[in-house]
Amino acid sequence: MNRLTLLSLASLVAPLALAAQQPIAPHDSVRGAIRAVDLHTRTLEVTTGVGYALRVVRLQVPASVPITDRKAGQGEPIKLGELKPGDVIRVSFGGRATGFVAYAIERVGRMEAGVEPSP
């Protein structure tokens, strides 16, 4: 009887333990301009929004995250250090207990300095 109880408990706990080890699938994406890049902590701050409704999304960037540049041709890989404030990026990310974590980053362009929108 004791063995049956242990097997039942193990069959319930094992799938939960395996699921906890799996990375969380991307659940969101953001397109915006890089506000800050911190190479020491491997984080990005991205400003996004519409009109006056702006928000800043802070993302952790693990070393394994693919970072590509659309303009370099065929999505050539680049390093985190090549991203600069003002670059326009698209990021897929997911939430973890430690905050938002990037899963893929694509640089799609750069904001032009001194260009003002027309009224």
C-alpha cells in the first residue's frame, strides 16, 4: 500500500517538475526604440506606445538570445553591444519571476535625429 501511494504521488509530481524546468513560451512582442542598453547586466529598455501613451519595457537578454539585423541582409546575427539607443527593434519575450526575458531580437531600423512629425 505504501508503495502504491509513493508511485501515485510521483506520477502527479513528475509532470509538474518537468514543466517547471521548461522555458516559458514567448507570450508577447514589442516594437519600439531602444532607450538604454546595459551590457554589464545584459538588459535593454525599450520605449514603445502610441501617441502620448508611452511605456518603457525592461528586458533581460540571455547570452543565447538570437539578435539579428534586418538591414544587414537576411537577418545577419549581431551582438548585444551593437545595439544602440535610438535603434528600432522588435522583441518577442516572456515573463518569468525575475521579470521579462527576451527570446528573439530583430533590429529593424534606426530613428532619425532631428526629424519632427508634421502637425
